[in-house]
Amino acid sequence: MTALVCTAAEAVDAVQHGDTVLVGGFGMAGMPVELIDALIAHGAGELTVVSNNAGNGHTGLAALLAAGRVRKVICSFPRQADSWVFDELYRAGKIELEVVPQGTLAERMRAAGAGIGAFYCPTGVGTPLAEGKETRVIDGRTYVLEFPIRGDVALIRAHTGDRMGNLVYRKTARNFGPVMAAAAALTIAEVRHIVEPGAIDPETVVTPGIYVDRLVAV
């Protein structure tokens, strides 16, 4: 059952030191900034963060990195023009990095939510990303074995949620939210609006409330 909480601070109070945290967002589109700010104030550290990129500017995920709370980042796009916080930490040897191709990243989380033990994928074959991984030739093509990425916590942002936790997103803010919600033991969603059950057309629900544990309007 989804719990409605009054503040972002209350929403993230169960995050623990050393947790793996799935953070939604494609750049800043759909990034749960208020939940991240609350997590910084909460104080949990040594986190492994899974996200599409490694932060932008000085807000959101970049602020969590700057606060020294992250031990490792698993992402598909660690460097861009405004990823200077991560860049400085990585060059100084203060943070670990695992690069995962974007489609593989999404599929590894989807596999976790679907209960799939592992899967074979052609992406990365013959590159350093496949080093040390099992490979297999299927129908004449080489594939690399990939394992699911499960989160202790997922922090996602949606546009509207009902009191049962059903979520709809706004355009590209949808990005990784649906697969992250299903891949985490505890899913926390921030939304703009919370409405009554039935106010959202069931045909438009993207993330069913069964995957959402805590919901907060920000």
C-alpha cells in the first residue's frame, strides 16, 4: 500500500548508509530534486547511485555528489558540459564509476523488476565494457551476459499521482521512472499533484501503485 507523506524529509527517512539508490532523470528532466535535497539533509552516505548520467551543474544529483555521500556511480553518460562535480571527484579518485550502455542500463533494471536472473545482450561486445563478462554465440552473433540492477531505494519524479500511488509522467520526464519503480525494494515518488482514486484514467497510468511505497507532493 502506498503511504502518503507530508514532506520529502519524511519520504526518505528509511534510506540507509550504503544503500543502492536508483535516481530517475534524463539530465534534469524528471530528476527528483526535492527528494535528493532531502536525502542530503538526511545524511546517509557511502551510497551507490544508479542514474542515466552523473549529475548536472550544482543541483540534484550533482549536489549529492558534492556533499560526499556517493561511493559509486553506475550510469551510461558520466560526462557532459556541466558534469564538473563528478569529473573533479573521479579525477581525484574519490568516486567509483561503472559505465553501462543506456539501453542495457534500462534493461538491467527492467530485468530486476521482472524477476529475470540474467540476460544476453549484444551491446558492448568487443569493447572494454564486456571485459571479464561471460559471452555466448547465439545464431551466429556474440552476446554478453548482463545481470539485473536492483535498488534498495528508487527516487523518481512523476507529474501526478493518485492516493493509491498510480503515476502518470509528463513527456520526457518519464524516462527511467517506470523501470526504477519496479526494480527497488522501496520506491519513493515526488509529484506535482496528488488526486483522488479514479481521477486518473486507468488507461493512462504508467506506473501502477503496487510499485510505489511512498508518495509526496512537492
